[in-house]
Amino acid sequence: MKLILLIHVFATLFMAGLICCVQVVPYPWFANVGSDQFKTYEELHQRLTTWVVGPAMLVELATAVMLLKVMPAESRTLAWIGLVLVVLIWLSTALLSVPAHNSLTIKYTTAAYQKLITTNWLRTIAWTARGILVLVMTYRCMK
């Protein structure tokens, strides 16, 4: 259980930190790239970001499911809440973020850019909440 929790904590905190950084650094800079270079920039951003976030998101999902079985009874509710947040993040990514990025790959528009920034706050808040949640779960397991 401890190893699964430790891997889960690492994946979640990694993603929480990364999404906060993305929301504050690269996404605001999208508006400054320029229309001539934007398609190339967006394609590169998507390709490189996938290599960073893909494995961490998969590990986080897998360990979130595993925690449902191995967590002590008093922390199972937190594990369920965490899994619901993971599902919310995955759905938000698939239904909101990826389509916004795909629109921006075709052509930069202010509407698509604003949709990306606005909808990414959902993921930022959910991962931040997950970060707090896994720290509480860890603290409970250390007692």
C-alpha cells in the first residue's frame, strides 16, 4: 500500500505543479507567438507536452484505482473523491482541452485561445484539490 500511495502522491503532485505552471507561463504566452508561427508552435507544444503529461496521467489514474482496494477504511472516501477528480480531469482534457488545442492547431483565434485558458482552470483547480487530497491521505496513513 505504501509504495502505491507514494507513486500516486508523486504523480499527483507532479501534475498539480505542472498544470499550475502551464496555466501561468506557456498558456498566457500563446497570445504573443504570432499568427505566422502559431501552427508550428502549437503542434510542437502538443507533441512535447504529451510526452511529459501522458505517463504521469496514466500512472496517476492506475494508482488512484489501486488505492480504492488498498487504502485503510477511514481513507477510502478520500480515495473515491480522488478518483472522481481524476475522471473529471480526464474528461475535461478529452472534451475541452484537446479540442481547444486542435482548433488552435488549425488556426489561432481569440475565441479558441480564451476557451483553452478558461476551461484549463477546471483542470488546474481539480489537480490542486487532488494535491491537497493526496497529502491528507498520506498524513492519515503515516499516523
